[in-house]
Amino acid sequence: MTHGQTAHASILRRIDEAATAAGRPGGARLLAVTKGQPAAAIRVLAGAGQRAFGENYVQEALAKQAVLADLDLEWHLIGALQSNKCREAAERFDWLQTLDRARLVEPLAHYRPPGRPPLNVLIQVDIDAEASKSGCRPDEVGALAQAVAAQPRLRLRGLMAIPAPWPDAGRRHAAFARMRTLFVQLRQDHPGADTLSLGMSGDFEQAIGEGATLVRIGTALFGARR
Ligand SMILES: *Cc1c(COP(=O)(O)O)cnc(C)c1O
């Protein structure tokens, strides 16, 4: 096993242990975040069975997709979506995790190729208003979810957030708990929403304990980014 594969196996084990401890065995999965990593690193993890990969920048992702076209991978866009990138986002990704405004909904649906399954969409929430610039306000989630659900070419899958990295565990906990509450509310109107994307290298076990079903991990898999 290469270093990458050893780290991958160890992260998968920790994810499973945290999900089991939370009473949801098998209830959390790994998104490998590969911004700044070469396509070769993705290929190594794919060889270890990893399918879902997250990229922050559309151009960087497209270049790697071209080199890895022989693999059957699931690509998530996890960086802020600019309106002039809606077309590539809809055409070239399986998931968009960062929808945060209603006026991008129609262009995304318009550009989603008819031959592909609907684009999976997570609504990004700015859960720590003071810290983050991306994401909608918590009170905007309902209307945005309705707009996505009304589009047959899009599939509303849930919520995503990047909570501020408060050193204080209590504040981090409060942000995770607010996301969990929003997710429960969302599921009342949209029972098909099954994904809460929360948790990164430093806090994924805590996030799973708070209900995360998808954790986005870069550094803990690959080491520090160049
Ligand atoms: C970079 C990034 C991650 C991964 O962060 P690590 O701390 O390296 O695990 C997760 N989510 C988003 C949105 C990111 O931009």
C-alpha cells in the first residue's frame, strides 16, 4: 500500500467508528478533497476504491477529469460557484455542494445535459454569519429548496456548510447543531434530502456525531496542500 492508501484506510475506519458511535452504522461517507493535488493522487485513491472526489475550482477539476476519463468517478464541486461557471458545473459535475442563490437555479437546470441524471444539489448555508462569505442565510433555505425541487433537471439532496474553525469546541458544536436542526426542518418538506455535508480533516468525527452524512477531507488524506 502507498502512503495515500494507508491514510485512506485509516480515515475510512475512523468515519465508520464515528458513525457507529452515533448510532448510524454505515451512515457517513467520505468525499476526498483534491484541490492542489495532482491527478495521480486521485488515481491512487481510486485504486483503493474511493469514488467521490471534491474540487474547489472548475478549471482545475476539468483538467484532472480529462486525464482521469477512463475511471468512473463521482465529481463534487465544493468551491463557490460563479454565475459564469454554471454551464461547466452543470455539464461536468455529479454534485454541486455550494448553491447559495436562487438566480443560479434556472441556468443550472438549463445546462444540465438531458442524457445525464439530474444534478445533485446541496444548499450551502452560512451558518456562522460573521465568518464566511459564501452560503445563504439560514432563513433563506426554505425558498431556495423549493426552487431547486421545482426543477426536474436538479435533485435536491440536502445541505452543506463550512463552519468557522472556532478554537472553542462549544462554538463549533453550536454551529453543527444549528445545521442539524436546519436539516431536520428541510427533510420535513423534502423527505428525499438525505445528505448533510459537514466536517473536514480537523473535526469530521465531531461532525458525524452531530449528524453529518458526508465529510469532506483533504489534508488528513494527502498531507498539507502545496
Ligand atoms: C479544502 C476544503 C475541504 C478540506 O479541508 P481539509 O481541512 O484539508 O480536510 C473541505 N471542504 C471545503 C469546502 C474545502 O474548500
